Amino acid sequence: MTRKIVKSILFLLSSTAVIVACKPDPSFEPVVEAPLEFKVPQGWPQPFYNYSNNTLKKEGFALGRKLFYDPKLSRDNTVSCGSCHQQFSAFAQIDHPVSHGVDDLLGNRNSPALFNLNWHTSFFWDGGVNHIENQPIAPIQNPVEMDLQMADLVKKLQADATYRSMFKSAFGDETVTSQRIAKAFAQFMGMMVSDNAKFDKYKRGEAGGAMTPQELDGYEVYKQNCAACHTEPLFTDFSYRNNGLPPTSVNDSGRAHITLLSTDLYKFKIPSLRNLKYTWPYMHDGRFNTIDQVLNHYATGILQSPTLDIKLGSGIILTEKQRDDLKAFLNTLNDEAFIANTIFAEVK
Ligand code: HEC
Ligand code: HEC
């Protein structure tokens, strides 16, 4: 408590100092330093991306949010990031097995949910991008997603007075650059932290966190059968594994697409088990609509192959009770507050 007060006094003193120091120069317009705070939830590891090269500011976050929802970022002004990443589905795309981009062109993969991104060590189902600031360029330039070259996007935004003033508030002057676009995106998307599910409250001993006996039994089923890959607290260890899905006609090679190694064939980045209620359909190609279909796959659908993960060699067979308990537990990982949080919603 005292530390907090001391901190606020120091903050007040330092901001007064800035104002005083700036007074002599009447042409100087101070950029309002309104820091946002990125909080690491209690008991979680330090994130991979921590804003050390990208000062978090309210204005940078606001710019990232505007960019995220703006269809101007696509060739024909029809598709925004938010078209494929919808808040009510935890920023996945509900009911779409694969993504739909400009001219309704189809991609090969399911739009993943977006949350807790600062902990990701790589992006996409195959880990093709290894830094959050490089990630947005991929969908913007992808011919079946937004199909706009970065240089053209920079020109488009530079010609827009609202954007010019937002870039100035966020970065100090009106210049639009790809790097600033990327940094604003990281300020917005990185703040999407989902840590308020019932399970989180249970772990923190907070009100609303009392787990039922069935949910606790399900927690044990999860620990024995799923935790090795879908590891707490993020419910993924971000590694690439082959969980035995039979390839479809698309024959998506997964991680091998990036590494060109046959030992990586059909391995995909392990997705989180948080927010499953909102993020169906499941898997890299959205082939399953329900958790029961997923559990049927682990029980009887596993395809044996040289890269199949060793833990899944004989599948995961659960009794009916274990299955029901596990489903009850998975339900405690749904974070209603996250999908309802208006700071991530489109500003109309
Ligand atoms: C046409 C639909 C579509 C649009 C538009 C789109 N995305 Fe995506 N997004 C996807 C798909 C599909 C993937 C998975 C791609 C893959 O794995 O190859 C993805 C992956 C991602 C990921 C990686 C998540 C992870 O778990 O690795 C992030 C972050 C992301 N998108 C952010 C954005 C941003 C920012 C924009 C706008 C600049 C955007 N997306 C526009 C469909 C879309
Ligand atoms: C050997 C590692 C491993 C184990 C063990 C494992 N999974 Fe997975 N899981 C994966 C991988 C890899 C994927 C992504 C596969 C893909 O899309 O190609 C995945 C995907 C999923 C998805 C889809 C999520 C989404 O957003 O699309 C669900 C749900 C899931 N697993 C649940 C479970 C449950 C429940 C258990 C325990 C009964 C379990 N998994 C055990 C590796 C594992």
C-alpha cells in the first residue's frame, strides 16, 4: 500500500517535472504519457514479449484497436482483422472451419483464438512467424486474407487525417511506418489477457472460484491425460506435436512446412484449452465442432504415423464418468469477462 502511494507521488513529481521543463519552449507539444500497465497474472511465468522496446501507452493501444477493426487494411476495404478474429468467440472465428478473406477467398486453416499472445514464442499453427511485431504483416499481405502490400497500406493511412493524428499521439509525430503499425498492434493484441475464468479464481482463492467435486475430479483427469501438452497456466506449452489427426486432402504438413524436416511432418502448435466454449470449431482446420468429437478423436481416431507423439501411441481412453468430469473441468476455463471486456471491442 505504502509503496503504491510512494509510486504515485513519484509519478506525479516526474510528470510535473516534465511539464515544468517543457514550459520555456512554447512550440513544444508534450506527448501525453499515459502508461497502460501490463500485469502478469499471479502465478504465471514471465511473458516472452514484455514491451521493453515498445512503450505501452493508451494512445498506442487505441491506435492498435482502430487498426484491428479497420477494413481499410484490406485491398478492397472489406476485411478487417476483426472479421476473422471476433471477440465473442475469444477472437477466433466461430462456425468457420477455415478463414474467409477478400473476395470470400478461403484459406486452409482455422482462425485461432487470440489471447495471452505475449507468452507465445511463435505464431501460426506452424510457428511460421517468431515475433509478435512481425505477425500482422502476414495476414495483411496474404492474397487470400487482406491482400494489401505494406507500402500501399502505409500510403493509405498516411493520407488519412485521423490516422495521422493518432500516430502522432502514439509515437510523437505523424509519420506512418510499417514498424509503428506493428508496434501499435502489439500494444492492442498483447493486452488481451484472459485470466479470469472460474479456474483462475479457484487458483487465486478468490470469490467465484469454488470448484465442484465433479470439476475437481475433472482437473485430475486433465492432469493425467492432457497436461503434458496443454500445460497450466496457459494450457499449452507452445511446442509442436502431432496429435494423430488423419491428414485431409489439403495435406497440411504443419511445422514441416517451415522447417522442411520430415521429423516435423503433421506437427502443429498446441492450442490453449482456455475459452473452448467460444472458439469452436477445433483443430488447425476446424474439423471438429464439439468437445465430444475431440475426445472421440483422442479415444479412437488417432492415426499411427512416424511423427505421432509418443504420449498418444495408444490414444486416451476415458470412462464415461472421466469424460463428463473432464468436460466439467474444461468449462471452468471459459473466461466470460474476457469476451465481454469492452476495452477490446470495436469503437463505433
Ligand atoms: C481472412 C481471415 C483472417 C484475417 C483477415 C486475419 N487473420 Fe489472423 N489468423 C487467421 C488464420 C487462419 C490464422 C492461422 C494461420 C496459420 O496458422 O497459418 C491466423 C493467425 C493469427 C495470429 C496467430 C495466433 C497464434 O495462435 O499463433 C494472430 C496473432 C493473428 N492472426 C492476428 C491477426 C491480425 C492482427 C490481423 C489483421 C492485421 C489478422 N490476424 C487478420 C485468419 C485471419
Ligand atoms: C501429445 C500432446 C497432446 C496431448 C496429450 C493432448 N493434446 Fe490436445 N492438442 C494437441 C495438439 C498438437 C493439438 C493441435 C492439433 C492440430 O490442430 O493439428 C491439440 C488440439 C486440441 C484441441 C483443439 C483446440 C482448438 O482450439 O482448436 C482440444 C480441444 C484438445 N486438444 C483437447 C485435449 C484434451 C482434452 C486432452 C486430454 C484428454 C488433450 N487435448 C491431450 C496435443 C495434445
